[in-house]
Amino acid sequence: MSDIRDIKAAVVGTGFIGVVHVEALRRLGIEVTGIVGSTPERAAEKARTAGLPAPYPSFEAMLEDPAVQVVHLTTPNRLHYEQVKATLAAGKHVVCEKPLGMDSTETAELLRLAEQSGLVHAVNFNVRFYAQCLEARARVARGDIGDVRLISGGYLQDWLLFDTDWNWRLDPAEGGSLRAVGDIGSHWLDLVQFITGRRVEAVMADLTTFIPVRKQPTGPVETFSGAAAGETIDTAMETEDAAGILLRFSGGARGIVTVSQVSAGRKNRLSFEVDGSTNALSWISEAPEELWLGHRDRPNELLLREAGEYPPGHAEGFPDTFKALYRRVYAAVAAGGPGDDYPTFADGHDEAVIADAIARSHAEQRWVAVDPVPQEV
Ligand SMILES: NC(=O)c1ccc[n+]([C@@H]2O[C@H](COP(=O)([O-])OP(=O)(O)OC[C@H]3O[C@@H](n4cnc5c(N)ncnc54)[C@H](O)[C@@H]3O)[C@@H](O)[C@H]2O)c1
């Protein structure tokens, strides 16, 4: 196996999360040879203000650079499908942001192509790599809470609360036909399946659009940059601001999740609780160092982080999850092929299949089985 510091990467997309990818790679000692933005001029400006490497003239020019072994795709969702296909065709390993594609037809093809290629393929479900989420998974696997019965929680944000808030995710042609569910619900669903080992088998979804018309700026807006100043046009909304979803998991477990991008004060709050037949555990992303352990017949415990990137007491957070994820992905690249300790395109496809079932459940107002071909329960 070669040293991961000999591997070189390029990052496509220079917005909110593209910068996080570059930073995590640099912390691992991986050289980022360059970035690709929507235009070389905008990318050059972002490189200057955010301290990123210089841009390539185009996506194609980046793919032609033989030094680049791994490509990170951090572009709006609509672009993932074509960019993943081109990256695999160029013989480069790929880390794609979630959601992997716009629907399960796209993700099925990307999974097939990735598996045929023999290349390393990963989907950026970084939340799994909070140390206390890994700890929760280990505790469930070794039977600490007994049989998994009830999986509940939510993912709440407030950055789309006002009708003046705008982002490409609000346009279904850019973000997909599910918005809150595809954007953040996907993280929750991936995480609880990862922690419990239970698969979502059926869903009953209620999606709501509280803000039917939004003021769309005529110029571009970066994620989490707040309401735009300047000219706007009134645009009708087709995607959900919030969702409530009942879930049936394998092994008889049941679940319920709330997803919202319009919950005032909740900046980025992912929470889960897993209630087992003997004990329970619970975690909230806004206090990531603490894992709550629930007991029936002795005092409850608040377990502080022991393992992770830094010694206990030296608080870890969001950027560290990217580092922990890429450490595993790049170990696989160094070893010459796919590994089994990080989320792959199989997980990205799995999410898309669940999302299809959620959309169909809402449209038809009934339970829908999660299956490669969604069907009635
Ligand atoms: N894992 C996470 O925690 C997480 C968090 C945020 C976003 N994401 C995902 O990352 C992706 C990007 O989201 P974001 O919030 O960073 O959005 P953003 O709007 O802040 O950034 C998107 C970037 O892509 C660039 N871009 C647009 N078209 C391009 C093209 N043709 N070629 C190259 N670059 C192009 C834009 O200029 C912009 O810099 C989405 O798929 C989103 O779901 C994941």
C-alpha cells in the first residue's frame, strides 16, 4: 500500500462544502492540485478569498490532468450524474456529495458503472464519522440496548425560514423533486441505518410547503449566505419546506422523523434516539461530544467522547467528520480498490430508492414499500 500523502485530488465546486473538502484533504496531507468552479473567473476569486488552490480552466481540463487520481464533486445535485460518469470514464476515483443523483434511475446507473470500474467510489455521508455516532453504532452492534425497537429524531434547520431566503436547492431542476428530505433527511436516514444496522423497508410521508412563493434573486447566491439584496422575481415553490415520515425498519423496528428547513433557531440540528428492549441511546449534532445513555433501572449517563481525531476534551466537530471519512476513502485508494468502512455509491443509491418511496407515499397518501421498484405494502 502506498502512503495516502502521495495521492493527489481535485475538487469540483467551490461553494460552502467545496471549501470544507479542500480543508479536510489538506489536513490529511493530500495535495489538491486545483479546483473547478462554474467559471474560471469566479473560481479564481473564490480561491483568493478562501485560500484555495488555483482553478483549472475547465472540468474537462481537470480530468485530462494525469496527476489527479481522486475527484471530489461538490456541485449542485443536478450535475452529479454527468460529472460522476465523466470522472469514472477518465479512470479516476470519485467522492460525490449527497444526494448521489436526482433520482434512483440515475443512482442505479452510477452504482453499476462504479462497480464495473474497480475504482473507489464514495458518497459524502460525513455525519457517520462523528466519534459518538461510531460509538453508538458499536454499542448497538454489541447488544448494549437489546433489540432495536424505536428509532426517532429529526433534522431541523432555519436558513430557508423567510420568503426572501433563496438557494439553488429551491429549484427542483437543480436540487431534485424532494428538497428538505433529499438535502438533510438523506443524512438522517443514512445515519440511523448505519447505527442500527436496520434497513428502511416502508414509509408513510407527509410533505409540506409552508411558503408557496419565494423571492428569487436574479443573481447567484451561495449556500448559508443569507437573504440576497437586489432584484428578485416571485417564484412558486414545488418542493417541501418540512416533512414528517413514519418508518418501518427491518427486524420489526419502527421509526418517525421530522425534517425541516424552516424551524427558527435550529441552525443545523440532527438528532436521533434509538430505544431498545433494555436500554436507549441518543445524540444531537449541536452537542456532538455527548452520547446520552438511557437506562430503566439505574441512573442515566452522559458519555463524553473518548476516541476520535483529537484527545478527549479537545472538542471535535463538523470539519473533523470529513477528515475521518477521507482517511478511510484514501486508505482504499492507496490499497488499490474499494474498501468497506465508508459510505459508497450503494449507500447513495439506497438513499435515492428510499427518497422515491417517500415521494410516492406523499403523492398517494399511503404506506409505500422501499424497493428497487417501489410497490404497495
Ligand atoms: N455533506 C454535507 O454535509 C453537505 C453540506 C452542504 C452541501 N452538501 C452537498 O454539496 C453539494 C453542494 O452544496 P453547497 O451547499 O456547497 O452549494 P453551493 O451553492 O454553496 O456551492 C456549489 C458550487 O458549485 C459551483 N458550480 C455550479 N456549477 C458548476 C459547474 N458546472 N462546474 C463546477 N462548479 C459548479 C458553484 O459555483 C458553487 O461554487 C450539494 O450536492 C449538497 O447537497 C453536502
